Amino acid sequence: MNRRAQLRLQRRSAKPPRWLKANSTFSQFIRLMERSLLNLTTIVLGLFMTYTWLSWILALFPYTRPWDNILGMPCIR
């Protein structure tokens, strides 16, 4: 009887939980949220880098320097 209990315990502990299986709904939800968060981070980082680059480029030339000042106004307020 002790041997049967040990075998049952080994089989049960070898199985991953249902929510961790690759085809479970929760696992799919986590993957979707992870992908969405990565996409959002990529977009925000791209917008920030574009804003920084544009501000730097506009500040280089005297004619476009006022546009740089206007571009930076929302950050200063």
C-alpha cells in the first residue's frame, strides 16, 4: 500500500498544473498580454526616440530653433 501511494504521488507531481499547460486559456491570455505589452513598449519607445531626434535636429539650425522651442513646451509646463 505504501508503494502504491508513492507511485500515485510521483505521477501526480510529474504532471504540470492545468493552468500552466500550453493550450490552456490562461496561458493563451498571458501570452496575449505579454505580446501586447511588448508592442506597446516598442511603440512608446519609438515615439520617444522620434521626438528626441526631431527636437535635436530642429535645435541644430537657427531657422528651425523656434520650432524646437515650441516642440519642447509641453514638457516644460
